[in-house]
Amino acid sequence: MKIQFRQLGLYAAVVALICCVSCVETDELVTPNVASPVLVVLQGSAFAASAPVSVNGRFYELDKSGILDHTVGIDSIPVAGLQVRVFINHTQEIGSATTDSNGRLVFEQPWSSLGLSAPRVGNTVRLEFAGVHKDIAFRTYHNVSVR
């Protein structure tokens, strides 16, 4: 019986220690989580090895002023004149484009510009479309592959 009380006391001490140690205050996130200022819709993901990569993009600002009114909802407003830079490998800029009055752009580059001098079926490259809208940076990813 004495051994059981010792074990019970030991278990209680361990549980109390775990509870005290697990309650540690943390600092704010190093990089804040901020919603993207634009909705990005990208089309074009598989291209022949002999053809250039051509990605069509549409960029919209979401007007949420009617979110509580079911007859209005959220409206998508094209973002005209938005400068968009395209990267591979996070830092290597391979081109840029500017949206037209309808918020559209076309990004076209040969496979060699994407780091594939001899593209083969199945090769994939991750493109990163980045820009700034209303002083808020955004970045979205899009994979393209050789078919």
C-alpha cells in the first residue's frame, strides 16, 4: 500500500511538472500572416518541349463591402496596371508583365529561360508570380510541366 502511495505521488508530481512547463508564452510570429491583396487566377500548366511556356493570368481585387448582403456578395474588380514579377528558385527573376485594363496578363518564356536547356516530358518548374498592391506584397506559385 505504501508503494502505491509513493507511485501515485510520483505520478502527480510528473503531471504537475508537465503542466507547468507546457504553459510557455510565445512571441508574435516572425513573419505576420497577411491575406493577399489580390485574387490570382493562372491558366496554362502543360506545354510541349518545343513550345514556349505561356501562362495567362487574371488579377482581381475583392470588394467585400457587400459580404453581409446576400443580394450583393463579394465582387471581383480587375486590377489594371499591376506590375507582376516572375521568379524561379525564390530569387531568380525571369521576367515581368503588367496587367491590362481587364486585369489580365500573358507571361511567355522559352523553357531555357526557366532553367531547362533540354526539356523532357515530365520536367516541372515552379513559377512564382509576385507583386505589390496597395502597399501589400503578394506571391503565388504555379507549376508548369513539359508534356
